[in-house]
Amino acid sequence: MLKENENEYQVATGNLLLGTNLILPRIDRETWLGWVPKNQVILFEKKYNFNPEDLV
């Protein structure tokens, strides 16, 4: 999800199946980009615990 307005989310994907299932316009060889109505979207969030010192 890239942007949001009152009724839609702008989404982009490099996945052919997801892009075609969402009926997104193909904007280049490996990218689909378009707006999807909010009532067709289920938002979920997955959180991970990590130690920032492990990233260094």
C-alpha cells in the first residue's frame, strides 16, 4: 500500500497473480499499480520482536 484517500488505497505489486486478481493496470514489465476500494481490502499487520544491536 502506497497511498490512501477517503475511499481507496493505492497499491503496487510485483506479483503477477496478485496484480491480475486485483485488476491492477500493469505499468511496466514487473509492476502493477492501481487504486483498490477500501471495502475490498483486509488490512493486517505482522510484528516481529528484534534486538536493534543485532542489526549492526
